[in-house]
Amino acid sequence: MITKDEVNHIASIAKLKIKDDEISLFTEKFDQVMSFVQKIKEVDTENVEPTYKINDEDGFLKENGESQTLTREEVLRNTVDTQYGYFKILKVVE
Amino acid sequence: MDIAKLKAWEMREKLLKKEISSTEILKSHLEVIDSVEMDINAFITVDRENAMETAKLVDEKIARGESLGVLAGLPIGLKDNIMTKDLRTTCASKMLENFIPPFDATVVRNIRREDGIILGKTNLDEFAMGGSTETSYFGNTKNPKNLEVVPGGSSGGSAAAVAANEVAISLGSDTGGSVRQPASYCGIVGIKPTYGMVSRYGVMPMSNSLDQVGQFGRDVRDAYLMLKGVSGFDPLDGTSSHKSGVNFELENASLKGLKIALPIEYRDLRVTGDEKIREVFDNTVKLFEREGAIIQYVSLPHLKYALETYYIISTAEVSTNLSRLDGIRYGYRTENYETLDELYTMSRTEAFGEEAKRRIMMGTYALSAGYQDEHYKKALKVRTLIKNDYDKTFEDHDVILSLTSPILPFPFDSIINSPVDMYKADLYTVPVNLAGLCAMSLPMGEVDGLPVGMQITGNRFQESKIIRAGYAFEKVVK
Amino acid sequence: MGYKTLIGLEIHVELMTKKKIFCNCKNEFGGEVNTHVCPVCLGLPGALPVMDKEALEFGIRAGIAFNSEIEKEVRTDRKNYFYPDLTKGYQISQADLPLCKGGHLDIEIEDGVKRINLERIHIEEDTGKQLHTEDGTSLLDFNRCGVPLIEIVTKPDINSAEEARLFLEKLRSTIKYIGISDVRMEEGSLRCDVNINVIHDEKKIKSRITEVKNLNSFRSAVKAIEYEEKRHKELLEKGENTDNETRRWDENLNETVIMRRKFGASDYRFANEGDLPAIKIEDTWLHEIKENLPELPHEKKVRFMVEYSLGHYEADVLTGSRELAAFFEEIYKHVNDSKLLSNWVMGDVLRRLKEEDMEIEALHVSPKDLADLILMVKDGKINNNTGKKVLRDMFESGKSPEIIVKEQGLIQISDEGALEEMVERILDANPQSIEDYKNGKDRAIGFLMGQIMKETKGKANPQMVNKMLLDKISLR
Ligand SMILES: [Mg+2]
Ligand SMILES: [Zn+2]
């Protein structure tokens, strides 16, 4: 059973906030889903290697590829605030 | 002649014979959009001006007698999670409501290279998470076959646009069935190619080890044409395969001697009580048999863990793939923040919808310290077992037949509130992504006036087998 | 036995590849703000990484140079955390399977050679840069984002600030040797974090590990270690202990100050980076990289000891940088006397470099000129002291020794007749000195020699004069 506290903890790692009036319902649905996936625990996976990549080809390396470098206008066009060619955010308290 | 009602390959033939022009093709589709889009809402953005310009350029090429690409003059819809340079790309999220990419996805470059006409960006479940296109920030897309039911999802807009003749062909993305299931619900053909067949560069990832760009067409040949136009090795995508690319004949395809596997697990699981759907499927199997196919029941014992495996792996990947959406370099930024933590948390909380948040949360949980081994790492191992089951099946079978979805297209607002039920509807499509296989959904009949799709699954890089089988089936039923 | 200090270092080195690690943007220090940026390094939706061949090769070179075991398959992981200088919400790094496992680097301490073992070397991407302005905003530049890094992690084998300094210097010179980085701490291409604690075996007490960041020179690393060593011991002596925390070195205060406390291990939620399928390192490629690697410092040192009959210490110093070693070898071709040569290089040349705080590359004096100078001394054309004077002139003017000697008329006087006449005259003028010498005051010879050198402006052949003085005094 997943608790509201756990949900809040996971939310803080994921940089999300579940509103107080939604937390009960969210936790309930979240718990449904998480208990649903617990079924895989019954599978015997001893001596089974994990599959990270589904086809059998090796990864490749890049060499002398075409540059995709953007203009500064393109780099900054979708952000809220800029200054002197930088992205700008309010100073953040560490 | 109503051009927009033709198949894409018919449009292309007439274009090459100069019976119609590229501009005429486009205009015909724009007329359809003008008359039905209000009801269907397949698009988030329609790009009339640029489409018209490209159509004219294609006509000029024809006039000059230049050779044309395989997609020449065809109006194409792109799921709005595929980046288009200088054209808004939203992923159906408030997060990217105003995002204008400075670059093209590789599939977009390929379409341009092949003289295709990008007509617009289609609706989807937010960040491709969902099976009904109901989680979109831009409203629901309706099913052209019946406006009361969902078009399926997450590529609901791309499927609906093709089914409603708003575009000739389209692209979606398929992580656990997001192309095949809406194809099934909208009564059209949808292909989920082998992992590595189509470049993922410039396609917003949902679950990067499962995602693949899929193709929609009103018939098998159209979907195949779309695949031909966008596949090929891409040096910008590290997961792109050197075996990528398709080129084979359809005309001589037949079902005779085709070795078909039917997983007994699907027979036994009985996900739905809908006997009518099963009946349609049984009749289809009989038809295959009549046409000379060899049907055998096989066992893939780990299929019954596919959904759980899928939801753990996909949400784990979702949680990290969506981390880049932090409100700093692009995307929605909250106005009220004083600390860095508030900047992140409030931007993400205000901009993501409920399903996106739930999956990010699930994935964060599955990856967090202490749970990682029993969830994420365990799921990766079960994935190996599922893959092994398939590998064994394909040793002596050509394709696997199944339903695409165990349920009919459902009314709006019906199962969206029950995530587990909605996830269960993906039972037939999800394992294909886990094993990186190719599969296609194509119409095989109707129940209560709603389309029912069949799924043909093939081994990795065996697109020719599933597409040829689908084509042969289509010829028989026509 | 008292306290023992345990120090482990984590060193990030920026690799000077042509391109960034996962995209084709230029890898260049400086440059206009946000102009070396593309969809990949900016973390735009859908942009995908592909690993750079040169970056991987540089990582492998480091592994070979530090005697590590190179992994056959390179796998990468996502290290998930949110920070403004990080564009994707995760850094592509390596978790369980680093590119290089183990390894070591030997340093010369007073008692001889000490081996510092490495835990691992892995490859990863650098982050962007954050600038805090006075008006309360932060400005972000992503030019550095995606620059390839290797992270070198040592075992806690270092036991003093001095050993840490020696290790860092050796590490830096080795990295320069293999040509994978310019290792400039001021420009941030070499960054070092220190993990430190102290233990007392008999008292069975130990302090908790402190991590010190923000060290931007070897000197501040040394000072921070010394500071922490003392702080840890003092706390234990008082019956207290340190906290598990991260501190930074404050240059102005000359002390470390707390940055943040560590609450358990950070939850980075490491996950496989599926966008980069595992890359096989073929034996042929590995072999090729090994073949093309320049001679490594420790190999060169051994060769210097054998080939030039040098001691441990001399060989170590002379192979301290590839350029210095090459300088030495070039002169040797002309001089053929390693003992004499190493005296000159280790003495006057290195002292000069140290005074001026410069590298051998910046020296005006060519190996050929220095060789000529040494030969002039060896052949007795000028004496040793004059030689040193000429060298100083060479440092300043860059002129060849022949020209300096000629311009200033410094050729040594070895003419027997002229010297004999002078010696007789000086002896006549200083009877007291003769007396003193005969009474056992050897210093008197020095005085007489000084008189002659004064008269000849130091050009007299000192061996000849010395012999003459002794001969003539004994006759008087
Ligand atoms: Mg690091
Ligand atoms: Zn870049």
C-alpha cells in the first residue's frame, strides 16, 4: 500500500506537486497501478540478462558528421527571458 | 472526381500521368478539412500556406520533367510530437503550447526529400500517453466512423485525419500500440515498424527503447508507401539500424503456405467478454486457412506479464525523457517562483496533465533507490524472456495473428478514469514493442457498425512478410 | 602512530576533441555566448545523442596511460537530477560499468615510489555555465554543455597534502603527454574534488568523510587538504566528529566553508541510456590506439635511467613533461654527456623556469645553443662561471653563446705564458698570503685566485691557475 507521504516524496523528486485536495484520489489511482505491476515479481528471472537494446546490432560512433549548430536567435527563441545572449532566470536560492 | 477520396497511391499515379496536379490534390484535401475538421478536430495546426507553396514547387518540378520522390504531391499529417522547423510543435501539451522547433525531425527531412506535402500537425494524447486522444490539451479528436466514440490513441489525430480524407497518409508514433490501435478504431491501416527501422531523431520520446514512428494509410499499399518514404538509416539516431529501409513487391503476394502462429495465451486470457469481436477474428482465421495459410497454436508463456513489464519500462523511461521539460530553455514557465525548486515544480505541475503526471510519478518510483531492482531491472529481465518467446515462435512461423484491440472504440469519458482498465486494452499491441518487432493493424470487419482491426506481427526487419500478408488479405476481402 | 589521513580525489578532465561528445558542435573554450549549441546539446525535444569516436578514443587513451582495464563494451547511463546548467534533466554518464576499471599512477615521494590506485575512469558530458549577476538573476550559457569529460576517481590511497600535490602534477603531466586535454585548471579543463577523513588506529576513532569542491588550483587543493586535516583532527581530539558534508574552499577566507549537508546517498535514479546502444570496442581498434600512443611518462623514465644512466630522481624530473624530455634528448645528441647535461638542465635551466613560472616551451634558448654552450665549457673555451653568465644572457637575449662570448670577449685565457707572468706578479704583491698558506690556511689560495680572476674579468682558466699557484708557492 502506497501512502500519501510516499506519493509526496516521489512527487518532490519528480518536481511535481500534487494538490492537497487531489492527493487522496491520486494516491488511490497510483496505488492501483503500482499493485497491478507487482505481478512481475512472480516471474523467475534467475540467470536472465536484462534487455537494454532490442535488436542485435552494436551501437555506432560518429565521426566527421554534419554540424547542426543553431543560430543564437534559434537557440533562444523559445525561452521566456533572455539577456546579453544568455537564458535568464531569477536568481535562485540554493 | 473527388480526389481526396482516392488512395494515396492512386493520387500518385494520376499525378505522374499528369491527370491531376499537386495543387489540385492539396486543394481537394483542404476542402475536406474545411467541411469536417470542425467536427473531427484531427489537427492542432494546419499549415495551409507552406503546404500550398510546396505543392506548387512539386508542380513546377513536374513541369520541368524532373524526377519525383515517392511521396510526391501527397498531403501528409504529422503527429504533433514530430519536430517541424519553424512550425509549432506542441505534443498536445500546455507545456509546449507555443514551442517552435528550430529543426526538423529526420522523418520530416525525408518527407521533404521525397516531395511530400506536410499539411499539418495532428492531435494526440499529451506526450503520446493514452489510448484515446482524450488527454490532449487541445480537446478531443472524434472518430470519423462514429463521432460518439474515441478515435483511439495516442495517434488519434493522424488516424482520424486519414480516415476522414483530410490527408492522404500520415505519421504517428507507436510505443505500445499508439498507431495500431487508432488504426483499428478508425478502420484504416497502421504500421508499427521494427525498432530501428525509422529514425526517432526529432520525435519527442515517450519511451525511447519502445518508440517507433508508425504509418497510416487507407489501405496497405498507402501505409507501405508512407513507410518507404521515411525509413532508412539515420546517423543522427544511435538506435537507427543499418538494415533500415524497405523495397519489395506487393502484387505477387499471397497467403498460400504462409505459416501463421496463434498464441494460446490470447485465447485463454479472454480480456474481454465481447464474443462478437472474437467471432470476427475467428472468421478471419478461417479465411486465412481457406486461402492456404497454415495455422498453428503456439505458446508464448511470458506474454501474460507483458503489460506489467511494459508499464514499468515505459514509465521509467517517460520519467527521465520528460525531465528536460523544466521551463528553463523552452516550454511553459510559471510566473510565480522565488526558488529554483518552485520554478521547476510549479512550471511542471501547471503544465502537465494528469496522465502525464501519473506516468512520471510511476516511473520515478520504479527508478528510485530501493525500488529499482524489483521494478525497472526486473522488468528488463522479463523483457528478455518475452523476446525469447517471440524469437522461438519466429523460428518456424512467418507471422503471428491476433486482434489489435480486445475492445471496440469506446465512448468519450468512459474508461479514461480507470487507468488500469485502459492499460489492459493494450494487451495485444504492447508485447510487439517490448520485443522490437514489426506489426500492422488492418480492418477485418465491423461489430455494431464499428471497425475491428486485426494485427499481423512479424519478426524484426520482416516488414515484407507482414505487409505482403496484409496486402494479400486485403485483396481477398475486397 | 598518530592520525592517518585518507584522501581520495575525483578529477574531471575536459577532453580537447574537435567536436562535443554527443553532437557535432565545436568543442572550443570561450566563444560567443550560446553559439556552439544545437538541438542535441540544448536538449530540445527529440534530439538524440550519438557518441563521438575521438572522445571515446581519448577516454581509452587515459585508461591505457593509467594502467586501467578497458571495458569491452561501452554502456552509458542517465544520471537524473534537475539543475539549470543541465539541459535534459539528466547527465549522460556511466554508473555500474565505467569505461576503465582500476589502474594506478606512481608518484615519487621521499621514501621512494608510491603507488596511488584508481577506482575507475568513466566518460560523461559537461554541463553549461551559470552566471550569477548582481541584480538577482542567473544567466545561462550552454556552449560548454556536451563537452566530453573523463572523471578519474582514486582510491583513498593518498595520505598527505604533499602526496596529493605530487599526484595531481603527475596526473596532469600524464594527460598532457597523451594529448587528450590541455589540463588548465584556471580554464576549468581540469577540476578536482577532494574526499578526506582521518583515522587513529589505536584510539579506534575516525572522522566522517568531507567532500571539498571548488578547488581551482593545485595550491588551493593543498591548502584545503591541510586545513581539513587539521579540522578533522581537532574535532576528534575534542571528542567530536565531522559531518558528512560538502564544503568548498574559500580563497579569501583561506578556509573551507560548508556548502550542503549530505542526507544519505543522493537519489540519481540511474537508468540505462537507451538512446546510445552499447558500443563494442574491437581489439584491433584498442591495439591501434595503444600503438599510436606516445611513450608514457613511466616508460620514458625507465628508458632515461637505462639509456642515459640517470638516477630515479633525475629521470623523473627530466621526463616531467614531454617537451622537457624532448629538449633534453635533443641536446644530448650534440653533447653526449648525460651527467654534465642533466646538471645543466636540472640546475640552471629548471631554476630559471621556476623563477619565471614558465614552461619549457616558452624558453628562448634552443637545444642547439645550449649544447654549444655546454661544449664550450667542457672544452675549456670558457670556464664554468662564465658559462653560467652566458646562459643568463642567452635567457634574456636569445642570442647564441658564440655571439655572446665574442661580443663580450669572454674566451678563457689558457695561454700558459700570459698566466705564468700574471701569477708571478700577484704572488709578489701578496707575500702575506703565501705565508698564510704555508701556515695551513688554505683559504689564501682562494684569495689569490680571486685576484687573478679580477684582473682577467673571470676569463682565466681556473684549473691552470690553481695548479700554477700551488707549484709556484712551493718553490718560494
Ligand atoms: Mg561526474
Ligand atoms: Zn550541440
